Amino acid sequence: MARLAADRPAGVYYKKHMDIAIIAIVFGVIFIAELPDKSLFASLVLGTKFRGLYVWVGAAAAFLVHVVIAISAGQALTLLPHKLVETVVALLFLGGSLLLFFGKQGFEEAKASAVPQNHSFLKVFSTSFGVIFIGEWGDITQITTANYAAHYHNPLSVGLGAVLGLWAVTGFAIIAGSRVLKRVPGRLLQRITASILLLFALYSFWQIIR
């Protein structure tokens, strides 16, 4: 695992080069976390009504904006005292884990209503962008991305891993989501993600104590 921010001394600089390990970690967690999410089902529904490529481009643009916001929030956290940052991040990881263990990640909310009848690129793009942009506020993947941005001193790698994970899930939802999700329980995917976030929370608490 790539070295966490907690392992670094105070006043550390941000890395500007790509870190494959960080990209892989963030991609994996975000991909799994987004699978049972309402945004995936929204993309799936939109993909059945409109041209898949148009839907994907609109959703991808919305996810990109949210990742930029999450990365900025995560970097802002690092301006606080180091131990306070680690405590906040650990609590957020723990909260996200509990939310996935005991909450419903919006299965009933994934309805793309009031869609336009005109299937032009601009209208499909704006509809997809709007549905995903609104639905992702405060989402577990957005919180997780912000956490990783605060954990690692490499916002570029974290952002790339998160964006690729979200884009991949959107493409998966549009192409084959409805078929696969009939065979793989969404609740199982939520518990896998919850367990991963719980491990990161425990690791963060251990770093604080150490």
C-alpha cells in the first residue's frame, strides 16, 4: 500500500507525480462503492431511454466536477493540525462504513423521471449531468475521495483513481449493469465496501495512537 500521509512528518509537500499504487487503491474502492449506489441505477435507467454514449458523457462530466470538489475539500483538511486531520478522516471512514453496513444507498431513489422526449445530445447530456450531479452530493464515494485526498499527499493520483473508477462504473451500468446486478446482490457489494472503509478507519486510528 502506498505510504499514507500519517506516516509523513509535518510540513510535507504534495507529490505531483503519478503513483500507480494510490490510483489502484482509490479506483478499486470507488468502483466497488459506486456499484450499489443510486447513481449507478440512475445511469442504468437513463441508458435504457437514451443513447448510451450521450448518457455516459453527461454522467462522466458530472462525476469529474464532483471529484474536483472532493479533492479540494480533502486538501483543505490538510491545513488543519495533523492529528486533528487524521482524527476527522478516521471518523469519516468509520461513518462511511457504518452508513454502508446499516443504510440503504438509495436503491429506491434511482428513478430518472421527467426525462426529455427529444433525444438530442445536448438534452440527453444535460439530463444525465443534472441527475448525477444532484444525486452525488454527500455521497459515500465523494466523502471517500475527500478522505483519500487528505490521507495521501498526491491529489493527482487520488483524483485520477476516483474519476476512472466512477467512469468505469457508469460505462458498466449502461452496457451490462441490469444483467449483472440481477445475479450479484447489491447488499453484498455494500458490505464489501463497508469492510474496506472500516479497515482504513482502524488503520487511521492506529496511526493517531502511534
